[in-house]
Amino acid sequence: MKLEYVTVDTIKAGMKEVVTRFGDEAVLLKTLKEGARYRLLVAHGGDKNDARDHYPQPIPAQTESTVDKDSPLSLADMDLVTGQRRQARPLTLATTRLTPSSAQSIKNLVRDESALAEKPLRRRRSRSVGANPSPARSMRRLRRHPESTALLSFLDTTGLANVFRTQLLPTLAETPAEQSLFDSLADIVCGQLPRCVDVDLSRSLHILSGGYGTGKTSMAFKMAQQINAHEAGRAIVVNYARNQESSWTTSAILGARLGVDVLPASSASELAAIVLEKQSAHLLLIDVSSDSEEDLVGLREDFPKALFHLVAPSDACLSNLQRLARAYTWDSLMITRLDSPSFSWSVYQVLSETQIPLSLGSRDSSLEAPIVVVSVTQLRGLLETVLNSARSESALGRSMAHEAGLSRVMKSH
């Protein structure tokens, strides 16, 4: 095992030089910026020409018990955090096609793990929306409800958009006085949410896109890690970015840390070459480091059989999420940061408007945490947590006001 620095003009050019000189088994350990150039610290087993002299015959596949500890390390073999070799895992089905039965077993694994995350909730049937009365009449009727002041204050403080508010209030005004407005709001909002769909893992190409900072890279690696835990080596992450210098290093380090193979692609032609080579035996998760219309339209034209997933955090910005959701036809919406303490109406509003099917999500920032299935039940749980908190604060305020009134009455006597 040798360590060597390679000085290059760009990271992309450097990776190509490393592969050419040392082979596919070389691993990038560190990237250093020196002026306009880069120094790459590479671990390798020697020059490819030397390797042919020492190993004239193909090396047979080795199991975990017979692996040579001094053999060259691939990117997935080394943990860059600890610097230690990863414990080898047997690669099964590495060159076989993804069969319907194996795809189904992977889907079941995801579903079984995510079921633990769903909070059991009492489902309520939302009332159907009939002919809407005038806004003024609806508001007069709504204000007669004993919880109206508290609920309207909650809607103001949580930033409910006027368009969504106008849609909800007429139906909300029909709530009987004996029923909680907060419960009724949960019924109405969640009654408009779309269904949850399985991510079809028999399809070998999945493209994840979204705004910057939405967590799509983490989502891709979490999916790959969970799939590979069931079928080692099956899922590969492809970092698709026009500017590989700014994104490849992060993806390469994540891949090495998690034991997930990751490949770079800076153009549609490079991505097409990877897909042509890998899709028959692997499941490719394309992490698109752009949300530009040109890139997404081009990818849809070049890869018509791919499934496109929009990735958004639970506390997403409304305007950007609306722009992406309305611009294209998405196969599913994946929601990250389900454990965020911040609440936003954006995801609920966009889902209600576009009816993009729900699919997967993440509820823990840790890269080792499993992905989960995101259902209407789970989104209702997030909403009810915020509603119950607002209702409790309102009840506390009324109680304190009542006690203050009694105190004033007693003092007057």
C-alpha cells in the first residue's frame, strides 16, 4: 500500500490521471488547494504497469476471511474519518440483473424500518367541501367559535399564505362550536394531501433534484446505504454537477466514509456512459447538484425511463418549492428534516396544490440513520404537534386571564 501526492490543475483531471496511472482501485484520501492547482493525496497499490509485472494472471475474488490486509484499497474500503480499513462485506449479485423479486425485497426492507417511525394516530374523516359561502360570511361564522381568536392568531404567527388560508377558512367556518377548530384544521389540511407511493426499485435509474441545501445528497447516500445493507454493492451514487471541483470532493469523502461507491458526471454524455455501463447490474441514484430548468429538462429528454424525485425539507421556502413543483411532473416528493423544530406550511400547501405523491424521507440528520416512508399519517403527526402546542398556550392564556379577572373582582370588594 503506497501513499503519493499528485499535483493537478483540476480535481476532475486529477481523478482521471489517478485512474490511468494506478487503476480503479486507487482511493483519494485528501484534496489540498495550492494557488490555482490541487494536490491529491492518493492511496494505491503501485503503478498499473508494475502491477501487470507482479500479477500476470487475474486475481481471484477474495472473501472476507482471506482478504490480504496489504492489498490496494478502493474508495469504499477505507473510512476517511478513522483512516482504518472497513470490514469487508461479501458482494452478492454484483454482476446480475436486478430482478423483480430482489427489488421487492429491498422495498419491503425500507417499508419495515420506516413503519417504526410513524406515530399511530387516530384518523378522522375530513368533511367534504361544498359550495363556499362569501368570505365575509365565513369569517363572521368562524369568529363565533370559542377557539377562533386562538386559531387565527396561530395562523398569523406561523405564516400561512393568503392563498392557502382563503381555501381553508370557508370549510373551517363550518366547524360546530363543540368541536375543536384545531382538530378540524388538521382534518381539512391532511384530507387534501396526496397518497404515498412505493419507490419502484425495479427501475434502475432514480434522479434526485431540489434546491440547494435541501438534503438531497444525504438522501441519496442514505438510500444507497440502506439498499446495500440488504444487497451489498447494488446501489451507486452518481454526483451530477457542471462544476465537479465544488461538489465531487464532498461526495467522494461521503462515499468513502459510508462504504458507498460514487461516480462523477459533469455532462449528460458522461452520465449516459455511466448509465450504459452500470444500469444492468446496479441501481443508480443520481444526485443532481442543480435545480436549473435547462439541466432538468435535458435530463428528462435524455433519460425518459428514469424516475424523478423532488427533495424538499419539511421547513422549505414556499416560493422555491412552488417553482420546482409546478415546473415539472415529478414521480414523488421526498421530505428531509422531518425532525426539524421549525414548522412551515409550505410542504402542506404545495402537496395540496400539485398532488405530487409522497414517498420517502429522513427524520434524523445522521447519515447512518435509516430513510423512512413519509405518509399522510406522519405529516399529520407533525402538524398536530404544532397545533396541540398552540391550543395549550391558548388555554393557558385564557386560564391566566380568568384568574386575573377574579383577582380584580376580589380586590374591588
